[in-house]
Amino acid sequence: MKVLGIGNAIVDVICKVEDKFIVQNNLTKSTMKLVDEAEFKKILSTLKIEETVSGGSVANSIVGLSQLGNQVGFIGKVSDDNLGNKYEEGLKKENVQFFYSKKKETIPTGTCLILITPDSERTMITFLGTAGKIKENDIDINAIKKSEMLFLEGYLWDEGEPKKAFEKAINNSNRVAMSLSDLFCVERHKPHFLELVKNKLDITFANEQEIMSLINVKNFDDVINFAKEINRLIVVTRGNKGAVAISKKEIVECSARKNLQIKDLTGAGDLFAGGFLHGFINHKSIKESLETGTEMSSKVIQIIGARLNR
């Protein structure tokens, strides 16, 4: 198997809203907020659902990798309920092997409400459900050992059981990549993420905001110096400035695509990571890997949702 992803198994519920909805609900545009089940249901009750998809950041990347012809798998915790069944079916339909045996959990399958404003930005409200309760026992060691690359998401990292599951996965992997996921995650777990980036990860994916927050700098040149110092591959998306990969002493850039009909930025980073990993594990150059990532992300932002049609 080329890549095995471990992440939050979350069903995405996509809705269109006006900017005032974001303000009225005390949300910060373009970020993710964690809520309990009651608050989630309350907010959702006032909205019209556009689409429901098996989501989660790493799962989106893994589906992208599958669509590019790679043999891939995913581990994520769902309950044996309606949404959990839909989640598993959604992955199987995309030729992703699901390495998790679901059981009836006391907490339901996780859900993420993706609010798309008229400027195509997405603001997320997540009820993690059972996804955030992943334990060491949920990790399939054989699947990890048989995969060339393990891909993790910062969203999943949390003190206690998820942290143990994360560490078990990393310690048994051949190579490991991780996405920092969100500024909120970086701020919450800064010392731990810094330790992972410096010492454990072969590849780190981040946007400009996340990586600058992680190392407490205001200037992007400092990010380049940091990556050179730790001698690890760091891949940074920079919005309309494109993307850059810093590997050893090499800095490789790729410009953003122009004149796109942007509809929804959901999944842009996920599909970028999937495209980059496709290039990387198939022995393409860093430049080609960046270009594949850029192509995948530019396709997904021109449709609603985080999944490309085959």
C-alpha cells in the first residue's frame, strides 16, 4: 500500500450561508470551531443542507490519492450508526480500504458543518463525536507496516488516548507525513507539534499562518531558515502566492493557478497534500509534486465540497 491515512472520520454537511450568519453565531470566518452535539444540532436546524459527504481532512487527501491511481487505506473511528455506515460506504466507493471495525458506540459518528459564505470561504463547526475518541487499540499495526507512508492530521492529536494512538502509529511507520490542520490546532498544541515537526515527521504540510504561528515568527524567511535548520521537508501553501517546499538546502516554489471560477475552498489544502504525496511516493521531483498538488487543489475549489468526481 502506498499511503495509509489516520484521521478524524467525519461526515461533512455542506451549507451555504450569508456573512451575517457567521457574525450572529460568534464564529471566526475560515476557522474551525469544536462544539457539543446539542449546539451542533441547534445550528444545523436553521440551515438548508446542500450536500453530505464522507469527510475529514486526511480522508479527503486519501481519496484524492486513490483517484490518482494509488493503493491507499484509512483508519478513523465511527460508530455503527446511520452516519457511520454512510461513511464506510463512501470510502469503499472511492476504492479506499477502511481498516477499522465499527461497533455501536455510546457517542455517535462525528459530523462537520461546513458553512460556505458568498466569498467562497468555508467556516467549520465540528462535533467530533466518536472520531475524537480514537485509542491505541483502534490502530492496525499491520496496515501501518505495510504502507510506504503514514499520513496524519493535527486535528486528531489530543492529550490522552488520541495522543497514544498517534505515537503508536508513528513508532511503527516507515515514513510519516502530517498536516498541521488549522491555526486553532497549532495554538492549542504548539510544544507537541514543534517536537513532532523537528524530530518525527518526514513531511510537514501547513499553510503560511500555521507554520509562522508554530515557530513564532512574523517573516516568511524565518520559516525557510527553520526548515533548513531542522533538515526536514516542509511544504507550505501560501494562497494566491502559490506553494513552496523547503527540503534540505533546496527551496522549490510553484505559483498558484490563475483565472479560476472559485466556488468553495473546502478541501483545497487536503487535495493539495494528496497531490503532493502522489508525486512524492511515485518518485517525482519536488517541483512535479508541488505542481500535482496545485492542480488538485485548483480543481477542488471550483466545485462544492472536498471530493473530485472521478
